[in-house]
Amino acid sequence: MTDAHTQKMNLHLAVSIPAHEPRETDPHYHLFNQAKARIKKQGLWKCIIDDDLCSGQPELHHSHIEFSQINNMDPAKVEQAFGLHFENDEEFQEWIESPGNLEVLCETHHRTRFGIHEIPAPLWETFRYRKTGTAPAAEVLKNE
């Protein structure tokens, strides 16, 4: 049995962000806002993690394909992975802004030291199932 312990690691990423329209000028941005309104109307406008670390306002996170990566995606691979069928690129673009690719996270679980945009996926995924009050699998420590 390995005793519980904390270990630190340095993580340096080179992130490739392809060219993409700003959110506000994207012709599909209204679909994002429509999904947000439906989620709110259904009473689901709260962090899906819903634990003791939650704080800040709810935000919508692109859960499978980040908006900035849309131009590098192969719709056929997305169809295969999620059992979808797109008749054309427009339907693919619409799916990106649909509840199938969106989830509600609080600011903490979205963009902070406990956030999905900061912690590697295998460690962040454990936040979904963590017992309240236990140590999270990881947190980002910023250099001062």
C-alpha cells in the first residue's frame, strides 16, 4: 500500500490555437446564447460539479470540443466518437454550440486553480466524482 502523499510537478504547455472568429462575430454565437437560455429556463444553471469547492458565477464550458479548436476538427471523427450524423458543416457548427457540447461549470471549476482549463484531463475528471471534503486530485500552483 502506498501512503497518501502530495507530489509536485512542473507542467509547461505549448498550446496551439488555430485562427477563429471572435465569439461575438461568430455566426453561430446566437446558438450558444439560446442553449444558455434553455439551460437557465430548465433550472439547470448551476455547476454540474456541485461540491464544496464551487464558487463564482456559472459559465458554459465547451465540454468536448473547445470553441477555439473548431477549425482543426474533423467532423467525421466527431460523428464517429459521439454517434452523430452531420448533413453539412453548418450542422457540425450548430452542434458545437449545443447542449451536447456544453456544460455548466462555476468559475472555480472552469477557469481557476481547480479549473478544467488549467488541470490535465485525467486529474480534472476526478472532480466529477470527488467526495465532498476530500482533497482534490490536483490544483494549479502559480509562480509568484
